[in-house]
Amino acid sequence: MRALKSPTIVLVAASLIAACATVDSGTEEARELAADALPEINQDWSMLQSEIVGEPVGWIAAFNDPVLEQLVQEAQDNNRDLASAAANVERSRALAGLASAALSPQVSAGLGAEGSGIVDGNDQSDMTLGVEGSWEVDLWGRLRSGEESAARSFEAVEADFLFSQYSIAAAVANAYFLAVEADLQLSLTTSIVDALSETDKIVQVRFENGMGNAQDAALSESDLANARNDLIELEGAKRDALRSLELLLGRYPAADIELRTDLPDVPAPPPVGIPSDILERRPDLISAERRIAAALKDVDEARAAKLPSLTLTGSFGGSSDDLSNILDPTNLAWSAASSLLAPILDGGARDREIEIAQADVQAAVADYAQAALNAFSDVESALDQEVILRRREAELKVSAERAQEALRIANLRYTEGETGLIDVLDIQTRVSSAESDLITVQRSQLSERVNLNLALGGAWQ
């Protein structure tokens, strides 16, 4: 036993020094591979006229809507997909702990009893009590690489969970704004039905008094029926929007949520920084980079598996026919052994394991590069849409205002018999279309602001 003690300490110390020296090497190499996989990154966002520095934080509160904040928090607490992602984090944490446990000695204790004899003769019983231990010395860092791989994978899963939280917050906000828009569209259509009902009454009175014609009467009734059809469709759309929101909240989809009656104002633009900022900020990109680091450690583990492994084993215990004497020194025994096992022939299996691990690295690098490009595109598209939607809103406001004025004049002229009903109904259609489009654009501006914050990797809280 003493003869093994000194060489073992030397070997263990050497393996620990080597492991410590390479703890950060995988992470640094992963960052270098990730950076090399990207094309040249612009210093500024192409769709941004002026640079806005900082980090978008607390963007849900920026909408200044307590109901929205409450619903987002409810989703964080009750969303089933998020609960599944949280369980996945705990699973990954346990796997990392399992990989770490492989570095420690494994010790077990046992107590046993055995009896034997003949039917008409004496019997005999023996009892044993002992402790056994084994430890694989991590000579080449194979176990340490496995531990590092599991740790990086755990960090990746943690980042995925964080991005899931951000995504759920964004999904709730977008579903909330859609539900409010559905209610506004419903109110608009209700007012259109009321207006068409009044027009229809006038048309029918004129027709009955011989001042109108059958064509106008039929056309008025047709437009009123179409508007009522739109109203029924929008009532269903509102219920669908509410159910979608309830599912995100983890509620039963009963289409029974009290919402505000108007859309909130679009908050000020968030700080977007420069394109390279999101590489360090977006949780999904952090996750992709950690997966490169984990794959690199898998390569190290596969390479180390080709080298000899050293295992130390030992046992200590006693055996006696009486439990009270089992720890008597005369009944105690110990043993110690070491084994060095080196692979010789494996049909190329270990080489293939290395190739598989290397291919996983290449795939992880490619996945990271694509995720980064998608992230840049998300931000550029959101910035572009903000400009487009702002300009559209301005034009639609003019369109709605002028259409309302034209409708007022058309109604007066129709009452005086100076124009036909078709002109009035045509202008009414223009008014409703412009006002409906304006509501949609205003809601889209809110959704794009949500999407921009999510694309930038900002925390919702």
C-alpha cells in the first residue's frame, strides 16, 4: 500500500495541474471559433440613423400598462412550456453534477450474512462487514473534460431558459396587443353597422315614399348585411385572441379576460448599441457559444479515451460467525490494488468517436454563425419596420381624416338628392378601411417595439 501512495499523489497532482491549466482554454477557443465563423460585422446598424447606446432593460414596464405587467408575470409563473424549460435546467444541472461526481472516489459499505448446513446436522453462519472503494485517476483529463462539457452544456441550457423567459414575455405582450386590437376593430365595426343601419333607414323611407329606387334599397341592405357579417367574424377573432393569451398565461381558454379599451402609446426607442453587443447579450447566442465549448471538451474527452486509464481499488472489513466479534483485529482484513488499462484493438471505435466529436464542433460553430446572422436580421428588420410603420401611420391618419370629411359631404349631398347611394357607400367603405388599417398599424408599432427589444436581448424586467 505504501509503495503505491507516493506515485499516486504525483500522478493525481499532475492531472489536476493539467486540468486547471485547460479549464478556460475551451471557452476561449469556442469564442475564437465563433468569431471566425461570422462575416464582417458592421460598426453600426444599417437601418439606424443615429447610435443609441446602452442596454434595453425593463421594456415591459416602458409600455406603462399595469395590466400587461401583471399578465406577463402571471405567464412567467404559470406557463407550462416555461415550466418544462425550467425542468430541463434542473436536469442539466443534475447531469453536470453527475459528470463531476466521476472525478471523486467511489466508496460503498456493505453488511452481509450467510448460512449453510445439513438437514440433520450442524449449521454454520457467517457475517461480513466491509468498506470498498475505487478511484479512476484522471491521468489525461478525460473525466475533467467530461465535467467541463457537462458544465458548458448546463450554461447553454440556463441561457436557453432565460431566452424562453424573454420570449414568453414578448409573446404575452404581442397577444395582449392583438386582443386589444381585436376589441378596437370590433368597436369600429359596430359603429359602422350603426351608421349603415341609419343609412338603410333613410334609404328605405325614401324608397317607400317614391323618392328612391329598388336598387338603392337592395344595395343598402346588402352592405348592412356584409357589415353585420364582419361584426360576427370579429367577435370570433376577439375570442380567439383572448384564448391565445389565456394559453400563454396557463389559464383555461375561456376567452374571459378584462383588457384595456385602447392601445398604449408606443414607448421611446430602446438603446440598441452596436451590432456586436448582442453577441454578448442575447441569451440564445450565449447558449450557442457555450455549446461550441461543450463540443470542444467532448473532443478532448474522446482523445483522452485512447490513452491508458489508471484505477485504484481497495477494501477493508471483517468476517465472523458472531456480529459482536466482527471488528476483532483477528477477523479484519484489507486489500489494495491498482490497474492500468490501455486500449489496443477496438476496431477503430475510438477514432470514430473523435471524428464524431469533431463533426459536432463544426455543426455547433455553424449553428452559432447562423443564429448570429438571424439575430442581426431580427434587429435590422425591426428597425426597418419601425420606420415604415411610423410613416404609414402618418399617411393613414390623413387618409382617415379626409375620408371622414368626404363622407360627411356625401351624406349631405345624398340627403339633398345631389348624389347617388353608391357614392355614399363607397366612401363609407374607404372610411372604415382607413380607420381599420390605422388601428392595425398602431398595434403593429407596439408589436415591433416588443420584437426589437427581444431581438436586442434586453431583459423584460
